[in-house]
Amino acid sequence: MREMILKAVANPPKILWGPFLPTLLNVGIQFPIMFMFIGLGDINPLVFVFSIVIVHVGVVLAGAKEPHLSSMIQAFGQTRKVTTNLYAVKGSKFEP
């Protein structure tokens, strides 16, 4: 049981050697843009294929430097919530 937990922490999930979340963001942003440009402007899709590959190589390099990049992005999203102050004070204070 303990080995499974250590393995999950030590080896975060990857897609094609890149961290899970940045790779999905790359594909999720560039594919719709590619299809819109193909449909609206008759653009050659090879331009976007090269773009997807170049950005994916960058994601793989960033993931090699920091393997827990997906977890860092998720943690940043959870900590960027705007809080409301319970007491009237000048400036922003963190009060849940």
C-alpha cells in the first residue's frame, strides 16, 4: 500500500513525456484555434501541427526541469481566490 503512494508522488502522470495538465492545455487551446483557422481561412494545418510540436517540446523541457508542474498549476489556481474582509480595514487582509 505504501509503495503505491510513493510511486504516485514520485512519478506524476505524463502524456507523451510531458506533464499532464500543460500538455492538455496545449492541445485544448491549439486544436480549436487550428480548426477555426482551417474553417474560416483555408489555412494549411501543417502550420499548426508544427506549432503544437514546438510548444509540446517546450512543455516536455519544462516538465523535465520541474516534474510536478501540473500540481503546481493546480495549487496556484486554488490559492488565487479573492477573499472578502470580515472587518473594515484599509488594504487586503486574509480573513476566511
